[in-house]
Amino acid sequence: MRAIPLLALLLSGWSAVPAHAEEAQDWLTRLGRAEQQQSFQGTFIYERNGSFSTHDIWHRVQNGQVRERLLQLDGSAQEVVRVDGRTQCVSGTLVAGLGDSSGSPARALDPPKLKAFYDLAVIGKSRVAGRNAVIVTLTPRDPYRYGFELHLDRETALPLKSLLLNDKGQLLERFQFTQLNTSDVPGERQLQPSNDCKPVVLASNNTPQDGGAQAWHLDWLPPGFQLSRSSVRKDAQTHVVVNSLMYEDGLARFSVFLEPLDDATVNETRVQLGPTVAVSRRLDTPEGQMMATVVGEIPIGTAERIALSVRSGATPSKQ
């Protein structure tokens, strides 16, 4: 895999330095701490599938709580407010990839674990949003996940730019600050949602349902992925019970959704939008036909193999 695509070279102007896995691990440890300890505000661009959007962000760490507000500046105003990584309210439909973690806490980086599935390296330095940065790459050791190129602020270790790359080194997704202020802590007014930001109501993960999420498992998992969350919810309108399983390797994440078809005619799907894939297949069970859908930022071949491995019962997954 070519870790640094030509596009990144042209845009960032990095200069090479010796690569050290230990140094990269130290930077990732600092990154994990920074997002939980450092307040900031700024403007960033987000790119996927050839489309760009611009966003303002206010991120405040206070009394052990992380509060964050995102405001999309392109088109109609759209926003999301999160507390400790969980979405509190949403206005409109934020660009896919930025507003889809309603019930999930922020991911905690575990560099020692990541080393088992990614080659970590510091490969150079760059300058982003007027700030000096160090470039850290995470190159997957197998074909089951994507690679990352992170430009971390030398002062705070916050991510100034993040590139998601496929196995050919092609750009799938870009996050990049154009302006970042780490000196001024966002105030209450800046973190206050607008009147259009509607509260998100989440069903309890502990609500018991017959045939719950633990009644499903995967016969195969990509190495390093573990079940991080499972839930069962009933659609308020259709009353259909939907089971969901979320897996992650400490960096990448995907979900499996299962719902009964009830003799409905639904086609199996295989689609990709930028880094995000959705693959579904029908399952025949003693209770009738089910549709299993895998959604996540993983290669489509990985998603297809996962979809084929969905089974009923609580048997542990094989890796």
C-alpha cells in the first residue's frame, strides 16, 4: 500500500523524517488525551465522494465533561450538539460521517492494541491552518480495514487533518481545519443549540425484547474487531423490532442491523458512498426471513464477508 497519495503530497508539502513506531504510538496517545482535555473552536472542511462541506466547531472540556457543537455552513444551517460523544440534538441532516454517532460514546484510542493491526509510523511534518503538524500514518496489516494519515498539531496533538485511504492509497475521506483556536474556551452562547436543533430520544439499550441482539452472532470477524455495543429497539410507527450489533477495532467501526421481512419484497443491496458501505442479505431462520445489513467505513469485500457470516444464536465469533 502506498501510504501517502500524490494528492496529499501536493496539498501538504511534507518533508520526510525517519519512521518510528514508538514515536507514532506516543503521538496517538497524546491525541487520545487531547480530545478529552483540550478545549478549542475552529472551522474545518469535510470531503467525501467528491463533495465538500464547511463546518464550524466548538469543543469545550469542563469539569470532566466534553461538550461539542457542529454547525454546517453550506446550504441550510444544520447542526448537532454532543455531550461526551453522544448526540443530544440534531437540526436537518448533517453530512454523512459527521452526525451519525447518536448513541455511541466517543472512541478511546488504544495505541498498543492498534499496533497489532496497523503499522504505525511518523513519516514527516506539515503545516495546516497556520499550525505546525507531525504526520502519523496507520497502515493496515490486512485487507479488512482502511488506512489513515493524521496531521497532528505539534502543540496540542489535536488532528488538524485526517485522510482515510484505501489499499491503493486513494483518498476516500478528508477532514481538515482551515482555522483553529486553542486559546479561547467556547462560551455557553456558542455551545447553545438553535431552536431548530431537535432533541434526540434514544431507546434504552437494556430494554428486554424477545429474540434480542444477543441472539445473533457473526461466524467470522476481521482480526481485532470486537463487539462494543448491542441494542434492540422497536420502531414507533411500524412496531418492527430491529436488532443492532456494533463492532470496532479501536479505530474502524461497523454495525450489523437485523430486522424481520414479514414476507415483504426487499432486494439485497451492495452500495458504497465514499468510505461508507452498506451490504445486505436475506437470512432464513426458524422464525421467518430476516434482512441482515452491514454498514460501516470498511472495504466492501470485508462487509460482504461479514454479511455472509451472520448467524442466529450467541456463539462467539471466529477471527
